[in-house]
Amino acid sequence: MKLLILGSGGREHTLCWLLRRSSLVDQVFCAPGNAGISSEATCIPLDLMDFIEIKAFCKTNNIDLVVVGPEAPLVAGIVDYLEKEGIPCFGPSADAAKLEGSKIFMKELCEKVGVPTAKWAKFNDHQSALSYIEAQTAPIVVKADGLAAGKGVVVAETIEEAKHAAKSMFEGIYGEAGLEVIVEECLVGEEASFFAIADGKTVLPLATAQDHKRIGEGDTGPNTGGMGAYSPAPVLTEEICKESQETIIEPLIAALSSEGIEFKGVFYAGLMITEDGPKLLEVNVRFGDPECQALLPRLKTDLLPVLFAARDGELENITLQWRDEVAVCVVMSSAGYPGNYKTGSIINGLNNIRQTADSMIFHAGTQFHGENIIASGGRVLGITALGNTVKLAQRKAYELVDKIDWPDGYCRRDIGWRAIEDD
């Protein structure tokens, strides 16, 4: 089979790495890809939002399945478009992807079916939002309604910080994503991610992960797209996973179904585990990044038949096997991220690192400049290692980090600290 993976980040590198190892796969293409992905797939310079160009490539190259990595083309309807053109595609339709594309849509659906989530209010003008915020107590959360590359959420420690966040969103810091804003209570507990794959009627649990969104150690500083992750997440016990599936994921998928919308794809539930049980923070409709880099290296089952079963409504026939080991992924970013950062710095030492089934480096923001690999984004590398314990996997990951010669790179040194504290 021939596959096309859409995207250029660490998530897509992980998907290429895993799917290329399937006995069913003959060739993998990735668009647009990056320097690391080029060792696993043929990189093609396609625009992810140019659906006509992608369709033409698929037709010319007889692509058997398109796997969509990032959220933007999903929300824009690439799955609907390609399927209409007779090209098999893994991922949710545009209507189903609204669970991620609009936080207001997600919250209203939660209210409709009684899914536990934070108390909230929505606003489409600055003054109303400010008046509401002034009547609340901090900490409080301010969110842009639309897609903001994982950065449209501000957990404000003071009312003034919340007012500034709302003002910035309405002034266009996140473009059209901030035309409407949510203000919600700040839930107290431990945050974790529960992943499942759905085919419209069956929900197949994948595994759990916990990421570190803040730039600073101890989970401090501004939010980022993710500075590291580990899987599984100890806080998500078997009992909590069962409760989350029955009270959050299945009711939302059923609610969509009642409106004639089939959810087929990855259902990523961002949860806060509170004293009252799991509550939903957000829904993503694709593999997380960097959670994917910790999650998928633990999967023993061939992923490709699972993706086809989800698309074809046959997940009830699928069982999954997972490695018992813990995986830890440490993200290296360009210095200055998530604020202003420079690109173009040379990354040395990557070729001297022996990658195995227990240790690997996934590229997120890299490209070739001559024979050199250079940083081309904010989050640049995801260094993943597996071990029998979180502490062992963490140690192995940082041993790999220390072999990379990149003076302009930055990483947190405490990825997995919550799980190690719980050991």
C-alpha cells in the first residue's frame, strides 16, 4: 500500500516512523515533511490547505490512504473533500472536527448531554468579557474560541491578567480564532490526556499520556504547544479511564450521531482529574503533539489496519496490544520560544546517536541547509525513550538530549516529574 501523511511536525514523524514498519506498507509519502521525516518517507512540498493539489498527487500516485496529522486541514474539511473524490482518508469530517475547531461548539454540546466540564461563559465583544471577568475571582481561564496552534488558552493568576488576555484576543493576537472568547472557571486537579479511536459507533481506547504545556520547569511560565510528555499517565487509572469513556467520550460521540454526524478518527480528551472525578477541558480530533511521540512507540499492534477499521466502521473487531514500558518524550525548542525565537541555527550530533526501538528522535521543526540540519520552528526535536519506570525512561531521554550539540536549543529538565513523585 501507498500512504500519504499530511503534516510536518513530531506527530507526523512518529506516524511515518510507525506506519513505515507495517508489513502492509510499500511506500510512505509525507507532505510537506521535515529533515527527520525524510529518512522515513518521501517528502513532497504540498500546501496542506490546497486540497486540489493534494487530490491530484493522490490520484497520480495511487495513494491507498491519507492520514491527516494537524487540526487545521481537518477543521477545513479535507476528509470530506478527499473522500468525495474517492480517496480513502483517516480523520473526522469537518462537522465532527468542530469539537476542536470551536470551543464554544464543544462546550454547548457538553451542556446538551451533561458532560462534566468547567463552568463557562462566551463573549463576542471586549467590554462584555471584561465586565464578566471583573465579577469573578482568580485564577480564571480565558480561551480563544478557534484554533490557535495550542496557544489560545491563558490560565490567569490575577483578574488583571485575565482582562489583558481577553483584550489581546479581541485585538487579534490569534487572528479570527479570537473573534469569540470563552471565560471559564479554573478547575483544580491533575491534567492528563485520554486517547481513543472511534468509527462512528464503537470507541476503542488507545492509551493515556500527560504532557507539560508550560515552558518552565515545575510547570511554570506561559503555555506552549507542549514541552514534553509521558505515557501512560498514572493519574488515569483503569477506573477513571472507564468513567471518562462512559461519561465524556461516548456521550459526545452519541450527541454528534443524533445530529447526523459520524465521528471517525482520533478522539483526544484533555481531562482535569478533580476531587469530583474527571472533567473535560478540551477535545482534540487528532493525535496530540508531543503526546503522540510518547504514545505510539508503546503500540505493538500494526496501526494501519486500525486506521482502516475506524474509517470503515469496523473497530468492534479490533484489539490492541501495548508495551508495558513507560515512554518519556522531551521536547527541544529554539531559545526564546514561545515568544520571539530565531531559526536557522545548526543542530549537530544527531548522526552520532544510535536510534533503537527503545530510543528515538522525532523531528518537529527542522530542515536541511546543504548537508546541515537546521532549526526551522519553535519546537524542533522530540527525544523519546522507553524504560521500565518513568525515572529510567526520563534518564535515558536526557542522556540522548545531552548528546545533541545545539547551543541555541532549550529543554525542560523535569519532564515526567509528576509521575516520578507518585512512584
